[in-house]
Amino acid sequence: MIVVTTNDLPGYRVVRVLGMARGLTVRSRSVVGNIGASIQILFGGNITVYTKLAEQTRQEAFDLLVQHGEAMGANAILGFRYDANEIAAAVTEVLAYGTAVVVERAG
């Protein structure tokens, strides 16, 4: 699966647009994780507990996006983006989305 943030793919042509593909995940940090983060906050700098959670959450949303695109019959996702919103205190949703397409090499 080719996934790009651009709206076109140099060297390829879009032969079919299948629609929007998305991957959505909702995560929260455990109480133990929040305590660890609170300790890190006291000392300043990168809050690695939250950095790791954010990276894992984005990767999960991305993987779900790819699965959805493949289920639609796509071999590429154009215009890939992330969006994130806080649903409740310490609960965040991350959405990965883009346009599922079928592409073939140009020329």
C-alpha cells in the first residue's frame, strides 16, 4: 500500500477513486501511566510516557487506515492526514484518513 500526504502520486496515474478510507482509535493512559507522566512533568522536558502513547495511537490509526483501504480494493491512499480530539479527560481519539484509490504506473 502506498500512502502519501500529497493529492497526486508522481509516476502513477489514478485509475479509480474508491472514496474515503479511515482508521479510528480511542485511547487513554492508565492510572499508573498518568502517575509516571506526573513525575516526569515535575522535572520538565519530554514526557516520554505520553510521547510513546501518542506514537502507538497514531500507528494504530494508520494501520487501521491501511486495512480499510485494502478492504476497499485500494493500492494507494492519497491526501493522508491525522486528526485528534479529546473526547473526555485523558481520553483521545485519533483519526487517520485519506482517499482510497487504485493507481498504476504511468507511461
